[in-house]
Amino acid sequence: MLEKQELPHVGQPATCNRRAALRLLLLGLPLSAGCFSPWFAHKEPVSDSQLQRDRIKESLTNATRPHLVREIGFERDLTGAPLQNVGLVTSLLGTGGKVKASAPREKMLDFMRRNDTENPNTLLDDPNTAMVVASVVAPPAARKGEVLDVIVQSSTHAEASSLERGWLLDTPLLEMKRLGGQVRESFKHASASGQIITVAEITGSTEPADQTRGTIIGGARMLKGRELGIGIEPEFADAITMAAILPAIQTRFTIFNGRKQTGIATPTEDSHISLELPKRYELDAYHFINVVLSVGFNESPEERAARIQTLRRQMIEPTTVRQAAWQLEAIGEEAKEILAETVAHPNPEIRFYSAHALAYLDDRRAIAPLSQLCLEQPAFRAMSLTGLTVIDHFDAEEALRQLLHVADAETRYGAVRALRYRDARDPQVTAQAIEQTGQILDIPSEGPPLVAVSLSRVPEIAFFGAPPQLTLPEFEYVNPRMMIRREPTGGFSVNHFEPGKADRSTKVSADLRSLLIGIAEVGGTYGDWVSIIRKCRDSGYMAEPVAMNPIADAGRSYNRVTSATLEPGEKLYDDTFIYTPPSTEEDRQSSKDKTWYNPFSW
């Protein structure tokens, strides 16, 4: 039959040609099925990505499937980001000097030229200026506009002998990384400037190195925020995994974007989820990430109920209470009653984790135990203060006000900062700005008197109770150019002599508050304030105690027989401590090698 089939002539329409060809193909199929069947039966090889996806599907549905985000995810962007740059310090009194020929010098000169600085070489080598390295450590999830303290160190290429009274000109701070043997710079992340207070002024040290390093309190401002997120383990990195865990995270955590409540999680790739930090967690990104990693997913109602009962048992065991509390906090409202069962537990660790989780669930039952823990357990003090800060209830505010009158310095000044965070206009913790030097806060207190000296975030002296009365000798020097003289009338005169400027003098009452105001009026710096307070304390010119930077540290360890393992973020705090200037020469020698400044304070 095939040979008799008539084919269309060349001149016939194309439609006829196609139809004839189709008939020919259909007629020929039965005869040639054996030849064509292998071609039709052929299958493309399964790709590696499809095999991976099939494995993920099986892993997410079998009996041993993961039920917590932590089992397939991990923290991302949860480390401090070092930002630094060379900068120029001015207003020195002949303690600056020349800068050696070097790459940092050329970088500084290039920056000065781009800012239209006149005679940059002459200015850089002026004895009243110094080239320094300014740096900050931007915390995880740092927000745009957030204020940070700046660490300033004289450049190794500069001949400066002291940075006392120095002022850092506006300096862009960059992230720098070494790639391929070369240092690469990022875009500007922060900007730093302000008055330097040296380590020597803080501690009274006579070491040359302490004259050329210091801090600018609250001297940096973030120009862009830092991202926060979680990563997905490579064996689970796929859109299927995202579809499994995102609904659970979005249901538990939401933020208001200006129009409506929306979820906090945005997948940026198969292995990374970007997170928005809810306002309630702004003070502790580490805790937030641990709670997100403890979110449950992919479980039936029966499995969820069984897990909750297991967590109830784990809440009464010190070695398991922390992660159990995170999981219960991640569950949310349903878990409040279980957490409330252990807020009065005799074990401080169990009591803390129960109350801390309840605080983030905005439950007022956390207030009393957290207040007590502030006083009794230094290891939990910083996070207890944070817990009291985030509870949106009048009783939490009242508890913080009561802490203003306790004996512990860290708790008292921590309560000041907590109240400010709750309401920046709270009149009880609103300080008075004194010239351009710093600010003074007066807290009428029923507790013991205290002078608190801030060395982080804000240059501030806080008086709890009446300002101390001073008993000074006939003459006392604040610095080589500023002298205090005792007046026959009982007060003091403060005199400032500076080359090339008119002498400045003022008379004040014989109390510390008045003396600080007088020092500011004649041109003194915050470093002068800190220096004279330290001298008054060490020399016995005042009876009241002085607390230098009494800031609760969130990285302290709680001592028990079995120490808990480090969780995300905790490794940042291993080598930090709260510095209190030593009161004797022996103490000073034993502590001179310790870290003098803690950038991770509450």
C-alpha cells in the first residue's frame, strides 16, 4: 500500500503537502513501531537538583523529620561589624606632631583634599593635630541613626604624645576586609566625630600608651542599618524548605510596615532568610534570633501538644531550661501559663529564664522576679533590666523607678537608661546639658548616695541623692592648665590658663555639682570632669562612693556545676568586663593589661 500512495505534485498547495505527509506518517507507524519505540520510551536523566529536592521532600515528611527551625537553620549576621578609618584630631595643645610618609598618610591627605582643606600637608604635621585610627563595632541589627561609642588610637605613623582635649573631625567609618592580599574598603557605614577622653584621664595612668588612646562617648552615628537573618543548612536549602518554615515564622512574628501588619521574614535565596527586628526585641538581637530558631513547624497538633508537655518538664531542670524557655516563647500566648508556673522557682536560673520569656510575651507576672534578679544575680542583671524595659505595663515602669533607690550601682544607673528607653521625655531621668561638656542628672533618692560616671553612649554624671560636699586642699589641679583654689568664704575658684587665650575664672560653691559646672564654664572637657571626680575619690576629698561606668554586662556567666554551652552572640562577650579604675597603685599594676573599655554594655 505504501508504494501505491499518491504523493501531491509540486505545484499543489502547501496544505496538501502537509496533509499527505501526515497520512504517510500515520500509515507508516504500524510498520515501523519496532524502530521508533526506543526513541519514544527514552527518559531524560534526573538532574542533581531534582534528586536533592526529592531528598528534601522525603526528609520533611518522614517520621524523623525536623520540627524546629534550629534543626535545619543557623544564625546569620549575628556578629559585631568592625568599622574604622584614619581621622584627624585637632585642638591639641602642642601634643600632636608629624606623620611619617606612609599609605595611611596619603589616604588622609586624599580625604583632606577632597574636602577642600587648605594646606593639608602643613595641617597634618601641625603640633596641634594628630592622625588617629577611629573605630567602632556595629552590633547586629544596628539601626540607621543608632549612636555608638568610638575607640580612638593614635596612628603608629604619627608622633603624637597625647590626645587629651583633642577633637576628632568628621570621619567616615568603613568596613575593611583583606581580599587577595589587599585591603578592600566598603561604602561608608557610619560617621564619627567629637571630644576625646583618654584612658589616662579615666584611670589616672601615667603610661605613654594611655595618653594616646581613648574614646568618644556616643561619637558615632550609623548611616545605614545592618541586616539580620538566618541561614538554612545546605542539605535543606530549597524553596520547598522555605515553604515549610516561612508560614510558621510569619505567623509568630509580625511588624507594622506603615500600612498593615506583615511578617518579618523575607527569603533572599534558597539558603538565606532576611529578618526584620520587631521593636520589642531591639535591645537584644541575640535573644531574638534564638527565639526564631526555636519556632516549631511541620508538626501535627498532637505532636505540638506532646512537645509542650516535654517543655514543661524541661523548665524545671537548669541544664534544659534555657532552650525550653526559648521554645515556649516562640510558641507565644499558648505557652504563658507554663512559663508562669516556674517564675517563683527557688533556682535563680530557672526563675530568670521563665520570667525573661514572659517579659517578651508582655506578661506582668515577670515584673517581680526580674526586679529581684536585678539585685541578687549580676549574671542576669542586664537581661533582667531589658525584660523590665520591654514590658508594656505601668507596673514595670514603677518597678524600674523603685530600682533607682537600691544600693547596687549597676542596677540604679541601669534603671535610669531603661526608663529613658521607655520614654525619652521622662522628667525623672532628664538630664541638664552643661555647656558643650556633658550633662548632669539629679535623682532624688531614698537609697545611699552615689555618683555614677558614664563612659558609654552619653557623657553624663548622675547624682543619686544630694551632690557631695568637697574638702579640697588650698590648691588642686584639674590638669596642668586648670587649677582649683579654695576661697576663704568656703567656696572654690576655678581658673583656666591657656596659651594665646585670655585667662578664664569663675567662683563656685563647695559641692561637686557646682564644681563641674564651673569647670565647664571656663572651657573644661568631659575628660576634666572624669579626672577631677577620680581625684576627689582617690584622695578622700568626698565621702560618697563613685561608680565608674556602672553598666550591667550581658555576657557574664552564671556559676553552676554544669555550665551551659555558648549560644549565638554570647561568644562576643567572652573577654569583656566592666572597668572600675583601681583605687591603689597595686590594683592599678595588676589591672593594667585588662580590657579598659566594654563596647557591648547594656
